[in-house]
Amino acid sequence: GAVVSQHPSWVICKSGTSVKIECRSLDFQATTMFWYRQFPKQSLMLMATSNEGSKATYEQGVEKDKFLINHASLTLSTLTVTSAHPEDSSFYICSGGDSSPHEQYFGPGTRLTVT
Amino acid sequence: QKEVEQNSGPLSVPEGAIASLNCTYSDRVSQSFFWYRQYSGKSPELIMSIYSNGDKEDGRFTAQLNKASQYVSLLIRDSQPSDSATYLCAVNYAGGTSYGKLTFGQGTILTVHP
């Protein structure tokens, strides 16, 4: 299967600061990347879909000004959590799809803790 | 509202037994179906994909799809303790703004005991 990396794997930040998470496709070109959030003992919730070179499409209820997504190349997408608050603490996972978007390959995830 | 429902767990089976995981989905337009395995604290790992009616086998795993009944299942033969994880059913809806998106079920926790 295709390989997706994420960095950092975990991060602790103070309330009010911003955090950037990187998602890279290592052995394929990800025309589409997806960002998910997972709270403890819950399933994955899609936050947004990003396509290379265009604006991300956010799911209903996700604040686009708070969760900034950039997909500047076919191998890199970034998620910036701006003005983070404790309720933003979660497991953030990205996934990538190549020319066939049907199969998605997940990165290892980033655990964010906001104190 | 497109929904994906999985049989409530947790599911506990003895080592060597067959584990059966079930999933139903609400949208008849769905085209692609996936099973992911997620270990605690880790991200999901794709273990099976199925696109057409019938069975698809890969090692100890068999996915079954019945589009008429809007039902997809995963069988794990000769279950091992290392199979203990949460299994997520995911459906790819086709068309419009949903193209390429996956909708996940709530997951079924499987425990394989020695």
C-alpha cells in the first residue's frame, strides 16, 4: 500500500497558540488529501477535503478560519490549528488518495494536546 | 444523511475461530467499500476493499458485498490475538460533492482471546 507520513506525531501547546501539522505522501502523488479528527472511543470524523492547488472543502460545522488547510503540492498538505483551545485536543489524521480516490491511505496521526 | 452502521460490539471470539463483522449503509449510489483495522492509539490501516457484489478473499480475510441488501461484511478466519482491534467499515459515496469521501461506521471492537 501507499505510504503517508505525518509530522509531528504528537504535540503539546498552550491555549491560544497555533499548531501546524504536515502530511506527506511518500511514494505516490496525492491529488486529494483528507483531514480527519478522532476523539477518544469515537470514529473518524472528516474535517475537510483538499485538492492540490485549490481551496479546501470543509465539512459542515468545521470552522475554516480555525483549521487552515494548504495543499501546495501533490505530496504535501498542511493543517494549521489556529488559536488552539483545550477542546481542540484530539487525534488528527490525514489520508491521501492518488488518481483513484477510492482507496485512502492514512498517515500515522498527530495527537494534539492543548493545555 | 448518509449513514454507515456496524454491528454493536464488543465482539469476543476464541483464538482460531471465525470472527464475523457486519456493516450496512444507507445510500444505494455507494460504489466502494472498505474495511480498516485500527489498533488502540494508532491510525486506521486498510485491510480490504471491495467494489462488486460477491466475495473477495485475501489471506485469512474475506469481504462480502451485497449491494441489493446494502450490506458488507468481513470474515476473519483462524482469528489470532493480534487481530484484536477496532474494525471500521467505510463507504465511498459517488457523485457531486461527496466524490472520494469516506463515511465511517462507528467501529466494532474485536477481542480474540487465547
